[in-house]
Amino acid sequence: MQKTFIRLFLLSLTVCVSSYGADTNALLHLFRKKNIPKQTDTESMLAQMRDQGVDFSPSLFASTGWDIAGGRKRTTNGNLEYLLDLNLKLHSEKIAKFTGGIFSADFQLRRGGHPSHDAGSFETLALIESNNLTQLSELWYKHSFGEDLFWFKVGKNDCSLYFDYANNGSYFQNSGFEGLATIRELPAYPNPAMGIIVGSTPVDFIAIKAGLFDGSLILGNQTGSKGVFGEFFSDLSAHAFMVGQIDFSWNLKSGLTGRIGVGGWHNTAHLLNYNRGTSKGVQGGYVVIDQTVWQSSVKNSTSEIGTFFQIGFTSPKPNPVKQAYAAGMSWVGMFPKRPNDVFGFGASMERFSLEPGSGFVKPAEVDLEVFYVYIPKRWLNIQPDIQYIINPGGSGVNNAFVLLLDAAVSF
């Protein structure tokens, strides 16, 4: 089986290095770069395809993680995992001569290990960590009116870039920084879902978004692998996931930008409480803040430091996590000769439900992470990553020390 994974890995790499595409979805967003160098001939050829409205973006993400101390058990095999992502976007303005429309399809193939299993952590430790999957992850249409004065997006999609997303936390691998654990089953990798999102930017500093999705993942239905529609047209009122967020942004006189987003969510599913009784629907709220705190004064420099903070809360009766927090910083261009590289560190905390029957013996898990993203080529990112997990999984096992090495080939 391991040899099969390696063959598929090499085959996927061959596919990826022969093509070019734009940075197009939630995963690819994490590897956007500045100061882009000159394109190769292959990149230029496919850039011409984009000029015609056809945007093809193949990418390969790989990760290996080692629990070297504490946790459930020491890692012996490296937990190699990889994700092949093939994304296609068609732009209506260039293809059909009408403005505002984008059609997108996204295919994902994921295989490999699970570093969080060795560590015993509640949160996953690598961005691509999930069960093995082969799926059409997204199939949607988005239409914008008046430069996003109003827009809608309908179809199977990953909504993680629209709700509870910290721009300055996008390079972190631990899932405690990528989505608050208090939001039960947000439709996102590896389980996007059928739904509709509507949004409006009535003025430059306010953005409003709301979504309605198939929320049956909370009942055990794997929406990512259950076709395009899932259970959206099957008694949606019994498992509808609804979410909304309003953002307020600012630009200080010094040029430092910031944003605060306030959101809430509700799932109509009835869930058994840990102790006794039933919760007729579950809900919660969250706040996310981004703030750039420093920018280089050197002409044409893109070096900057961005910080973020997130907090979420929900009921502890049917939910494993009642409160979640995350905070950190990312420094782009810390070294003048490495303008695209990114250094970052942060901490997240998940406060567990201690209701009788929840199974947790510790009140919280704390995840500490530090990383450096090395970008030797415009299409290649290499990310050494160190994580220290305090009270992994709230289960009473020893604190875990984990080393990861992540790489991304994105054309």
C-alpha cells in the first residue's frame, strides 16, 4: 500500500509540474505569494488560457509528521500524506461575453497517514489531514453584480474563506487556527456541502455574508463524498446549517489595515446531550480580528507583520468544545533577501465540555505552533513546522511534541 501511495505521489507531481493555474480555492489561498518572478514558457502558455477565460489550477500538497515525545505513541513511519487538487474555473465575461459569472469544479484525491492520531490531539495537525478521499469537492456558480455590491454563490462548495476565516492565520497547519472547533461541522475541507451563499458590500468598509447549507454532516453523513447535492433536497429542515457574518474593515493613516468579523451559526438537527435529554438544534457565535501592525518603509518592499485573534462559543451539552480561542502572527519577508518567505507563531485553545458522559478528563487542549514557509520557486513552498500540544484530546495523555514538514506544488 505504501508503494502505491508513493507511485501516486510521483504521478501527481509529474502532472502538477507540467501545468500552471491560478490560486483558486481555500487550500491554494494559503500559498499565495507576492513579488512574483518572471513566468516560465509553460506558465505563460496557460496564462494565455486564463486570458481566454479558462483557469486550470493543479496543485499537490504533501506532509509528513513525527511525534517525537509524549502523545499517544511515538511515530515510526512518518505519517506521509498528500492531497492532489485539480481546480477548473470558467469566467463568463471572457467566454460568453457577459460579466460577473464564474463556474468552478474541483476534484480532490487524498491518501496517507494521520499525525494527530499519534499525538492524540483533538485538532488535526496538518492542513490536509483527513480520511482518505476521492471526490468532486466543489461544483458551483458565482455571480457578482456591481463589483460585489451584491453576489451569490450556489452549488457544492467550501465556505471556509467566507466565514470564521483569519487572513493573517492562513499559513498555520494546526486546524485550531483554520476554523474554530465550536462551529459544529462548517461545510469545508474535507466535507464541503451543497448550499447557497449571498453577500453584499454596500460600502467599502462593510461586508455582509449569509449561507444556507446541507448540515447533515453533524448527523454522520459525509457530505464531501456524497455527490453534489447530498441531503440538501431531503428534509433540509431537519439538518439545515445556517451561518452569517458581518465584517467591518479599516485603513489607518499609517496604511495599516484591519478587520473585525462578527458571526453566528445554527444547525437545526436534534442532537442527544451528553448527560440526558435532547438539544433541538445547536448554535453559537464567533469573532475574528485581523490587524496589520507593521509594514516596511523601504520602497517596493512587501515585508509586513500581521496579527489575528479568534474566539468562539457554543453550548457544552451536545458539543465537545464549548469555547475556542486562537491568536498569532505572520511575518512576510522577515529577511530582506527572502521577500516571499513567511515566519509565524501562534496558540490556540479548545475548552472541552465536562458534562457527564462527554469523556474528557482534562478541561482544555492548547496547541502551540511555529513555522517558516520557504519559497524557493514561485510554484514551490516548503514549510518546516513545530507543534507542542498540551493535554492532547483532553484524554490525560502526556503533552506531545510534533515535527512536521509540509510542501506544496501549485501551478
